[in-house]
Amino acid sequence: MSSFLEMIQNITPDIYLNLKQSLEIGKWPDGRKLTDEQKELTMQAMIAWEIQNLPEEERTGYMGGQECASKSKAKAALDTSLFSPASGTRH
């Protein structure tokens, strides 16, 4: 495992951007298609590099301040005016 960690430490920002673009388009810069194994290893390398070099909000998969749906529903008040007829209208 130390060789993987050494590899991560040797990734420069330019190499990271090349890995990210290759993963996004599914091809290496020379046009060869990434294999499934290469996609998996590239993603692992990107995530490991991001943990060491980027703030949390810039990392792959960051979702922001997400809350459980039941918590956000409890906080939100139901706007009943949406269901009331407008004044002066007949229904």
C-alpha cells in the first residue's frame, strides 16, 4: 500500500486535472479508452489526492450542508395561501 501512498504524494495539480478530465471523458489524453480497472484506480487516486490537497467543499462528491429530509420538513412551514382561492374569484 505504501506505493499507492507514494504515488498520491507525487501527483501534481496538473496531473490531477489530467486524471480528472480523463475520468470525465473516459479516455486518456492520447485517445485510448480507460478500462474499468483504470477508472476505479483513477477515482481512488483523485479522491485520495483531494483529501490531502483540497478543502472539503471542493472535493469529489461534496454535497454541502445536507440534512435529513424529515428534519427539513419539520422546519418548513406549509404555505397554505397556495391552496386558498384568490380573493374575488368564484369556484
